[in-house]
Amino acid sequence: MEALRVAEGKLKSANSKLAKAQSELDTVAAELAAMQIQFDSAMAHKQALQDDAEACMKKMDAANRLIGGLSGERKRWGEQSEAFADEIKRLAGDVALACAFIGYVGPFNADFRETLQQERFYKDCVAKGVPVTDNLVVSLFLVDQSTIGDWTLEGLPTDELSIQNGIMVTRSQKWPLMIDPQSQGLGWIKSREEKNQLKVTSFIDKRFRNVLEDSMAFGTPMLIENVEEEIDPAIDPVLNKEIQKKGKSNLI
């Protein structure tokens, strides 16, 4: 019994020490768990910073490449800016040449057109101090290559004289009188205006006035074939644009 009491005392003392040690262990484990949470949070923040740094490096590399690429364009842009400013200065003279071309050179052949443009109109602008482009190609000034391509598909020949004639027909506010012995212009107009319900007639057509009135009333294009020196007086008010306003309507 004495030995049992001694053993129980030792057991109690050992259990007390074990409980104290277990308490210390639980405290350390709790501190370890808290530190592990802080460590995981720090590692996640570190990874986010690394990802952000890598993204910034990629953006910086892309920006440096862009700056490097644009540095070579700076000279060209500067030259283009100067050329554009110079083109703006010459715009008034170029437009004057283009208007003179459309308004006056139509009846002449290619040689006379060139003479009028270069020897008359151009030198007149220079004499009056109007900035103007040297050797201005009016056809390229008034239309682009895509428009010329469309005209070609519609049947207009590709020579410079035909392109000039096409410009006069489409850019002038007046109605064109075309001398067309080979019927190239006729074919082009018919192909071009077919989608707009082109009406084709002549002065000897019995229904000429009806076609004229219908075309004006419904806004469809009209082509008069075989025009000679004498023109039917019926179209004089149309050619002269003798428009009168009656109420809300415009009448000729």
C-alpha cells in the first residue's frame, strides 16, 4: 500500500508536468498556426508583387519597343507634316486650276488642254501670287484610283483624256454635251446609270417631252442621243435652270 501511494504520487506529479507541457505545446502550436497564416499571406503578397513586376516589365519592354519603332518614324512624320502644311498653302491655287479645268477646257483636245492649264491658268496664278502646285495632275487631284477603277469597270477607257472627260461629266454642275464618235462615252453612261433607271431618248422621239417630264418629276437620269447643232427649245428652261417656287413645290 505504501509503495502504491508512492507510485500514485509520482503519477500525479508526472501528469501535472504532462498537463503543463501539453499546455505549452498547445500555445506553441497556436503561435505556429498564426505564424503559418502570416507566412502564407506574405508568400501570396510576394507572388502578387512578382506577377505585378513581371507585368510591368512586359509593358515596359513593349513601350520601349514602341518608342524605338516610333523614333524612326519621327523624321518621316515631320516631313509629311511639312509637306501637308505646304499642300494646304497651295490648295487655293490647285482648286482654282481644277475649277478652270472643269469649266473651260472641255471643248478642246489633249494638247490644247495642257496648254491652257500650264501656259494660261498656272502662269496666271503665279503672276497673281497665288500658291499653286507645279505640273498639277488635275485628274489625280479630283479623283482617286478607286474611282477610276470603278469607271473602268463601267466601260470608260483608261487613257488620260477619257479620265479627264469622266471627271467633267461627274464633277461639273452643268449637263455635259459629249462628242463621242466611237460611242465609248455612251456605253459608259448607260452602264453607269443603268441602276438609276436611265431614260434614253432623242429630239426626234415622239415621246421626248413625256420622257423629259417623267425624268424631272421622278429624278431619274436622262440621256439625249444624236444631238446636232439645233437644240429643241423645250429644254432651254432646264438648261438655264429656270426654277420657280410655287408654294412648297419647285417648278420649271
